[in-house]
Amino acid sequence: MIAYFDGRFMPKDDICIRPDDRGFLFSDSLYEVIRYYPGRLFRPEAHIRRLNHGARHLALSCKDFSFLIPVVRDLISQNHLESQDALVYIHVTRGCAPRNHPFPVPDPEPTLYVCVSPFDPSARERSRHTGIHAITVPDIRWSRCDMKTTGLTANVLANQQAAENGAAEAIFVRDGVLMEGTHSNFMAVFDNIVTTAPLSNYILGGITRETVLEICQKSDILTSESPIYENRIHLASELMITGTTTEVTPIVALNGRPVGNGKPGPTARALQAAYADLTSL
Ligand code: PMP
């Protein structure tokens, strides 16, 4: 596969990451994952906006990564993926410098890595059809979850815990409130109102979350961006996660207890259909 690294297109296998890269040493770095549907890159501008948000808050020397959109399109065609499903991965680090916590002076050149890979959506489609099991875990992450940094230790540990419990996702609980999943946002339906955590420093502003809220608005489905309390979760008729690869996936059991009648509900089905309309040409 051809990838993009520090301003050049080159075979992915030829790329060398230097050991003094601050992304490697400190996770002083940001990433994005963008979905490519046959013939269509899905909302690249929104992903770049989120990357720019992180870059501003990390005070990276580069604060506008919109030049990457043509790079991504170029990679799709160089790798002959135009008519396939694919995933785009973007990784930006502060750059290389001898290991020391403060920002290096002068600013190093950020390290930039972009790759694309074919994506087989069939397993995700099955999960969307059947629904998934999820567990809740304490949110041990830091307080800047709005930045998509590569510091994902807590997410990795929580998702592993889910896997060991036969679940596909873990939902982080902070101070009695269900925030989001390890790689997804979280939504619950209470009295026909699609409810999701409000944007804050404690969750990632998901592009799929934003898209689903837009769909709700257009389809006259009521929404509420408000806290989802752990002690009220049994009152939800439906639960779901949203994300670039998961799209809209119903949760049919939480901590081993069925959600509603234990089957994907009508709101999830309606949102899935509307989402599929947006992603198909
Ligand atoms: N929250 C977290 C922690 C995530 O890792 C992701 C996946 N990027 C999301 C939410 C969903 O974001 P998006 O819809 O942009 O994929």
C-alpha cells in the first residue's frame, strides 16, 4: 500500500518512525479515522475541523490540516480503492526532539502519517443488524477527551474488559453519568427522545453523533443533549452507539441485562436507514 509520510507518498512498509518522535514517546499526537464509501469520502471537512481543534489546543505548529483532504483522495486513487469500502487513518505528532516534557524549542516539524486500507464492513453490518452487548466501566480517562489524542490506554483496557466479558463495547461512566464508548458515542431513548451526552471536555465530539442528531432534526425525532444517569438507564427503551465504523449500532444488552425487549428498537432502525441513505450514492 502507498501511504503519505512527512510530505511524500511512499510504500507503507518503507516508512520508519524515529524513536525520538514525541508521538512515540509521549502520545503527543492526534489522529483521525475517516470512512470511505465506494465513491465517497464521508464528511472529511468535519474530521479536519476536529483535528484542527486538537492541534490548536495542543499548540502544534501546524493548525490547519485541510491540505490533507486532497492527499487522502490521492491515496484512495493511488491504491485503487475508488470503488471499494475503505478506512483512512491520519496521525499527526508534534515531531521529533530529545526526550524532555516541555515543547521543544524551536518547534519541530510535525510528523504526518496518512494511510488508507480496504475495509470489510460485513462484520459491522451483522452487529448493526443483531445489536451488540455492552458493559459499563468507570471512566478513568483524563479530562480532555474532546481532543482525539493517541493516548488511548484507558480505552484499550476498557475495550479489552468488554471483550473478556463477551461484549463489543464498554461505556465509560463518570460521576454516575454514561458518557461515551471506548470508540463510539452513546445514545439512549427515553420516552421517544434520543438522548446523548452534551458536548464537553469529557467526550469526543463524534462526527457520527453530529450526523445522527442532524438526521433526527430532519426526521422530527426529538433529541436531548443531556446527561444519561446510570440510575435511570433501566428506563431507556433503546440504547445505541454511534461511530465512523460502527455507524448506528443498537445495544441489546447492557451488563448482561436486556435493553427493552432485547432486540434492536424502532428508533435505531429508523436512524440506520436514514444513515444508509446518507452514505450511499
Ligand atoms: N468517542 C470516542 C472515544 C471515539 O474514539 C470515537 C471514534 N472516533 C467516537 C466517540 C465517535 O466519533 P466518530 O463518530 O467521529 O467516529
